[in-house]
Amino acid sequence: MTAQTASTEITSDVAAGGCHGGKARLREAAAAAGKSETLEGYAADYPVGPHDQPQSMCPAFGSLRVGLRMRRTATILSGSACCVYGLTFTSHFYGARRSVGYVPFNSETLVTGRLYEDIREAVFKLADPALYDTVVVTNLCVPTASGVPIQKLPREVNGVRIIPIDVPGFGVPTHAEAKDVLAGAMLRYARNEAENGPVAAPRGGASARPTVTLLGEMFPADPVGLGMLLEPMGLAAGPVVPTREWRELYAALDCAAVAAIHPFYTAAVREFQTAGREVVGSAPVGFEGTAAWLDTVGRACGVSAAAIGVAQDRALPAIRAALAQAPVKGRMTLSGYEGSELLVARLLVESGADLRYVGTACPRTPWSNPDREWLESRGVQVRFRASLEQDLEALAEYQPELAIGTTPVVQKAKQRGIPALYFTNLISARPLMGVAGAGSLAQVVNAALANQSRFDEMTAFFEGVGDGDTAGVWPSQPVMHPEFRQRQRKAKAKASVIEEPV
Ligand code: SF4
């Protein structure tokens, strides 16, 4: 097989199977094209389970969003036009408000190495120090599978840092972990800079108190609340990673300890540990979560037991009161792919919810252990790398009065007349921590639970109008022909056997 043929086949595999097909072939191709080390690193950092391919959005959206949120950072994507269209569309839908660079390719530029030259040229054109601190270059599925060697790009051009990353859907399982790919690469770069000379101070000057770096994107008010919790221990909240500005990376590394609020940042954690920082899991959610977190963080920062006690005494009574004033009642299931699912679950349980199941697309890590153990000790089933099928099984098994989940889970629940809330937009985008977080879920959750009678009315109203293949308005009663479907299925199976390469 010529290189040209191989490349054309990779491109057409992606076109035919998209994110859900041809994965093994793409992996093989990428390994043969010299990307084995990258893929092995991803396999170690992001172990896969039953859910080992995108069931939601393209993973690269995670890293794209991290870059687009940073000041003075330019982004270049290299991938199939359809992938780039989807990624840019989604990023503008979520208010990116800046351009995304794109280097197009065809089979010829892919196999002759011209694509790499085109990317290099684009990087040199874009790297203007008056405009940018950093240019992030991302290889999507096809260029990764074809071995486009973006790691060979210069480390900097005109004083602008160049950060090349491969983010293939067949190597990085979720968009959450793609955020870690970029955050980890940036931290590694910044750590090397800091080890080799003086670096820029934080915009507002260095903190007078030792800081705790917060790992994971969170509601904007949460870092403020965390700072108030830490203050009695003589500590301050440090930067949130992924950061909004390059110089914050140095401040993030220069901390007393790291709080892995979101537990899936494996590459970022590795950088902090290499810099000699202790990393602790969980977050100050609810009464017990806050008590435990203050204790763990305080000890990691060498704070005295007395000072930890003062911080707990100052925060916990108000949290207990807020939880008591905003109780939540009802049987629930929860699933999502943001990485904060276990924290929300803890808060729901402490608010009084009868939570039966938590599914997260993220993997189990040492930093999710405190939350997993707490939830399991209260009888909640916790499933990491949960697939959509497993989330739906939980829906069927636990018959919740409220399902909090991803779009397809919410859709299925509503079809069954069960009130449901979309996790990403309605739940994870709320304050969760400290006093502000303690009562924040009750309003939205209780309002959704109170909708049951409306669902009952709607179900009764539409009773008998048909569903699935018989849904819609028909001049006469539709007649099902299951034998047609059976015949098509057999024909398709036969065709796929013939097409299977030997
Ligand atoms: S880059 Fe993203 S959208 Fe394109 S094939 Fe890969 S996973 Fe799918």
C-alpha cells in the first residue's frame, strides 16, 4: 500500500465512521506514523472503560475551549473540514468571540509532509508578540493518525510560545480530559521556564499568604468562597487551572498545595507533583465535605490543628443552616461528563435527596476516591466511564422522580414522563462550594420535582398517539412490518462481512 493510499483510506475511514468508527485502524495508523509514544501516554493518563469513545461531543472541544478562554492566546486546528466546522460552530455558540485558525489539507499535503510545512508557515505568520503570548496548535484525528509531527515545531517564534498537542478522539476519551491535555502541556512549559530563570509575577502581585491552586473549571463565585474558607488558616485561594492568562501558570505552580476540585487532570497533576506540590482531592461541598476538605488542605499546607478547627468553626454552622433551609426530597439519578458529578452528588445527598446512582464519563482517579467512598458508604452506586447505556439502565432500575443527566438521558426520562434536568447547563453551572453552594441546588431541583403533575398531564394527553415508528399524524393506523427491518439488518450484516479487510 502506498503512503498516498494509506492517507486516503484514513481520511475516508473518518469520513465514513466519524468519531464512532474505524478507531482501531486510526490507532494502528497513528502508531505506524510515529505517534505511539503520545498514544501510550494518553492510554496511561486516561484509561478507558466500557465508554472508550466519544458518546458526546468531540473531545477536542475541551482543549479548544481552554485555549479560547485564555488572553493573548491564538489557536490553530489541523483536521478534517467537517470536524473543524463542528468545533468552531460549537465554540462560537458558547461565545468564543475570537477566530480559530485552520490549516486545511488534502491527501497529497498529508502524505508528502506539506501539511506540516503549511502548519509551520501558519504558526510563523500568527506568532506576533504584540498580540500573543502563546499559539496552541492542535492535531485532530486524521493528522494524528497520519503522524503529522507538530511536536517538531519550534518551542517559540518571535518570543511567542508554541504549544503543539495531539487531541484525537481515538486517544483522548472525553472533552474533559482534552482540557487536561492542554493544561498539562502549558504547565510543563511554564514549569520549565520557571526552572530556568525569572518569570512574570501575577497581574495583581504575589499573594501575601501561601496559596492553594484550584484545579478544575468552576462557577466564578466559587474561588471567592474558597478563599473565605481558607482565610482563617492563613491561606489564600490561588489561580484556577486551566488559567485565563499565561502568567497565572507560574503562580499556580508556586503554591502551598493543589486542590484537585475536578479529579481528572492527570497530566496537570503530574506537573504539580514534579514541581514538588502536594495534591488533594474532593472539594468543600456540604457540611461533611467542607469539614473534611478544610482538614485535608490544612494538613497538606502544614497548618496547625487549632487553625484548621477555627476555619471549620467559622464555616460549618452557616453551611448546616443553609442546607437545613433548602432541603431537597426525592429519588434521583445523576449522570454527566464534566467531572464534577460526584461533588454535585454529595451536595444532593447532604441536602436530603435519595440519590441512587451517579454516572460520570470521567475515569476513576486517586483524587475522586474521597467522594466515591463517601457516596458508596451511603448506598449510592458510583460508575466511572459510564456509557449512555449504563445511565439509561440506571434510569430503568431506580425509577427516579428526577433524572439529572446528559441530553440523551434527559430526553429518555422526559419521554417516560419523568422530570429531568440537563446537568451541564442547569446544575454544574451553579455555585457548589461553601455556604453559597449549600443551598444553591434546592430551587432548581425542587422546581423540577414539582413538575411531575405536568408530565402526568402531558403523558395522558398524548396517550395513544403512537411513539417510535408510529409517532406522528397518519391518515390511517400505521401497520408495522418488522420483517422489512429484519431483512435490511441481514443485508447490512452481510455487506459488512464482505467489506471487512482480511
Ligand atoms: S476530530 Fe473530533 S469530530 Fe473529528 S473525527 Fe475526531 S473525534 Fe470526531
